[in-house]
Amino acid sequence: MRVGYYGDYGGRFIPEILHATFEELTAAFEAARGDPGFGTEYRAIMEEYSCRPTPLTYAGNLTRHLGGARIYVKREDLNHTGAHKANNVMGQGLLARRMGKSRVIAETGAGQHGVATATMAARFGFRCTIYMGEKDVQRQRPNVFWMEQLGAEVVPVESGGRILKDAINEAFRDWVTHMEDTHYVLGTACGPHPFPAMVAWFQSIIGEEARRQILEREGRLPDRVYACVGGGSNALGIFSGFLDDPVELVGAEAGGRGLETGLHAARLASSMGVPGVAQGYKTYFLQDPDGQMLETHSVAAGLDYIGVSPILADLYERKRVRFDAVTDEEVVEAFSLTLRTEGLIPALESAHAFALAFREVPRLPEDAVVIVNQSGRGDKDIFTVADALGDLKWRDFICRKAEGYRGA
């Protein structure tokens, strides 16, 4: 078996100048993973600082409203900083400290990873720079505000499509010139080895908890587990708890304005995702016949990415995980239904998982059980949701407030 590969996907396609840095990171990660003391320290900080374990909430109102299966929600929105991202960044922060680094950099799309990284940097005393596509800076202003207040430098990326993939490119350019003192806290289970393995390992705490919790609540395993899929970190986190069980795992990709329009980010649920190499690894990318990366679209900034985790690509080919796409319109409807029925405010990324579950759950028998991973909370999406719901008066009011805070 080739190290860093999952079937045909993964690997490490990097310039020679980064070779030593990746070797250092790989060695540090393998040493930490094999050190019980590191695991103990990691779990302690996640419990006392990040509020783990997060609860598994029975969504009784949604269950009655939709009919069909009983719905449970894994509440990663209650993790510190409001999303599953803290699981990964706190682990990588401990690793960076082990390696003697004094500065961290990160990319972010929805902003949750940026906030989590800035929070970790404040906790551990690192200098911090966050790269964020200019388009995402505009639609995720609350998170930009908090990153800056936490002491991070937020760099808007104006190249390319001005979204997540472009932020990743800029972060790698920074790392090349600051390798000695800087660790790149990659936010999802993509990129060159060991990032996919490392991020999936830190996020597996979600699946471990969810499996234990559903057995306590129902006395049985779920029939299905739903998660949204951008790069794939939250999906791999919860799926990992059930990979060896007879449980159907379902990934919801961004269908954007419809697969037929080409304005989407569905790598595995559409015919437009094909294997290729980019950003240091091999996986399914949205690309044209000449290998040029296509523009993507999603109402959710965190799913607006051209690639997908090589681990998920392998699970897809082995038919262990099923993927489908949901449109922006379905996502906004699912967001509103969840909000008004359960009082839960899912991130628009997470609302993709809810939307796919809502499409399928009514066809399941009443004794079936499903889990939906609420990977983050939706306060960050207030501008986008106000736009989508046509509440422009409210959106303009919020924008004026945000501008006032920025000038204060």
C-alpha cells in the first residue's frame, strides 16, 4: 500500500522546496498519534475548552412534521467557535507547538475555520494570518470581524474566483516562504499527505461520540447518517464512527443553481467531477476536458470548492458512501424549516445535509433512525439568508451595523 493514498487517490504532489517541511510534519503527526499523552492532552482541551462531547439531539418536531424515520441531530454547532472546525485546529495547534512553530496560517471559505484558527492562535500564543477569498469576505462579514478581533490578520484574496480554492493557493504561497517558523493549519481533509489523514483523525471524535450516543438513546445503530460535503472534514468525522457497521452513509454536495446549469460544486454527484491532480493531491475535481479547473457556485461558502477529500473519493468508488446534490433553493427551504420547527439554526453548509435528509426521510419506515450532522451554526450566514429570503431591508440594516463596528 502506498503511503498517503486511499485507493487511487491522495498522495503528495509538491515542489521540492516543501519536501522537508512535509517530512517534518508527517513525522510529528505520526509521533503524536502514537503518543497516549498527546491523545490525553487533546481530549482534555476539547472537553474543558471546547465543550465536548457535543450532544445528540432528538428532533421530535421534524420527525412528526416529515413522517418516516426518527431524526437525530449531532450538534457540532455547540462546539466552541460554532462548528466542527475546532476539533481539527486545536489538534493542529498542539502539533504546531510540539514542532516549535510560532506562527500559523490558514485558508477559510465560510469563515468558521478562520475563526477557529484565530481562536486557537490566541489560546496558544501564535501569530496568525488567515487567507480568505474576497467574495467570501463580503458574504461572511461577522466571521471576518471576529477573526480580526481575535488578533488575526485577514488577507482578502483577489485572484481567480476569489473563493476557497484561491485562498488555499495563497496560503501555500505564504508557507513556501515562511516554513521555518510557520505551520499551515489546513482546514479540511484535502491537500498533500499527511493533511487528509491528520484532519480526518482529529475529526473522528465526532463519529466516536455519535456512535456511543445513538446506542445509548436507541439501543441500536442508525440506518443512515447524513453530512454535508465540501472538502469533507465534518463528513469523515461523523462517518468514521460507522464505517465498519451496516449503516448507510450519505454525503450532500452543493447542487447550487442546478447540476444542469454548471453552477454548482458537486464533484461526486455529477458527471463533471473527474480524477485529476491539483493543490498537491489527486482526487475528483471539477475540471474541463483540458484539465482546467471550473468555476464553482454554492449558497454556502464552505462548500464552494473544486475538489473533495481523497478519502471520500475512495469511499465513493468503493460504494461505501452515497453522494447526492441539493440546490440552493432546497437548502434555504431546509434552513427555514429547521429553524421554525426545531429552533435550531444550522449553517448553510449543514443545511445541505438537512435538505437531503428531508427529501429522503419521509420514504423511510417509522422505526428507522437517521442522524444529521449539524456541522456548524448559521449566525455567520445572516447576510446570505436575508438575501435569499428577500428580506433586503433587514440585510441593509445589518450591513450598516457591521460597517459601524468596522469603523469603531
